[in-house]
Amino acid sequence: MIRVLHPSERPGWQPALTGALLFSAFTVLGIMLMVGHAEPIFKPVDVWWQAFVSTLHSPFWDGLNAFLNSIGYVGMLVLHALLAAALLVWRRPLTATFALTSGVAALALTQLAKVLVGRQRPEGAKVLTDTGSYPSGHVSATTAFLVVVLILLGRWWVTLLAMVGVIAMMISRTYLSAHWLSDVLGAACLASGVVLLLWWRFGRSCIAENAGADGKAIWSAGALRRQPGAGQAE
């Protein structure tokens, strides 16, 4: 038995407010970097964190973080595309568009911010990097994908896995000296904010599509309310 979701008028104001606050945090950090140039007010915290993670190096962590580096950007784009393709196969084109647009929008804004802010990366990066340290593309891509999956599945264990995944990628980018701590924090705020704002705008249509495609819901959309006494379908 599969519970059929009954779409509300629109996902409540919480996703919009949370998304706006997260995106504002990303924007404020970027402005502080542009105003403070190489010496923003939070630079001492960035330097302290880099000094701390430099004490953690070992062959095991080097190997693990090399793996995270390999999947964190292009790998996440591939997962976005595969998720969108799966949703298309399951006849959810609007939801597929939401999933793919979330990843593309997050990374497009990431690249724009890199150019506008123009922050230098930490010295001694352990991996090849492009120009522009703020925000982290790996963290943006990872966060966008995991937040989309969390919205669509809406399970407590997905929340836990998403949190672990985002935090692991944030630590990894600083461990590899590819980014400052504020870079990865800003990236997480940017990507999660973008996804939540897109969900607030398009979530109602996605839920209606999900419930109406064949009478069965393939994902739970825990971010939305289920109406009391919602019907069930075989």
C-alpha cells in the first residue's frame, strides 16, 4: 500500500524563509570578503582551522579525501543527471526538472561568486584547483544533490546521511587545503538556500505530478504536509 500525497496550496513559508536566510548568509560572507579583501574579520578562524586540520594528516585520511575530491564535483553532477533521468523514466518530468535545475543553479551561482569575490586559496593545496576560493564548488554540488534527495525522500535516515555527507565534504576541502573554512560554509549555505527556494516555488507542481502520474507516490516529500486521512492506493 502506497500513501498518495495530497498537495497543499504550496509548500509552506518555512522553505522560503530558511532558503532566504541561508542564501543571505552566503551573500554576507561574500560581501565581507570583497570589503575586507585578504583580511576579512573571520580570517583568524580560517587560519586556526587550517592549522588544526593540518595536524590530522595520515595515509588513511589522505586516501579517503582523495576519493571525496574525485566524486565531489563532476561526480555529483552525474548523480544529479542520473536522478533526473530516473524521474523522467518514472514519468515525473517536472520533478526531474527541479532536481536538475537545483544542481545547475547552485553551481552556476558558485562560479559567478568565485569570479566576483576573487578570493585566493590557501597555500599548499593537495589537489589541482581552479581560480577562486569562495565558495567551494565541491561543497555546493554535494549539498545541492543531498538536499534534493532529502526533500524527495523525507526520511530521518536520509537527513542523517545528508548531514554526514555535507560535513564530510566540507572537512575534506579544508583538509586538502583547497578551501578556507568560510569557503565551505558559504557553499553549503548557497546550495541549500537555492534548493529550498526552488522547492518553495515549484514544490506544489511536483507533488501534484507525483500524486497524479499513476495514482502512486514514488517519493514521500516529507517537506510538505500530508493532509489528515489521505487516501491510499494499491
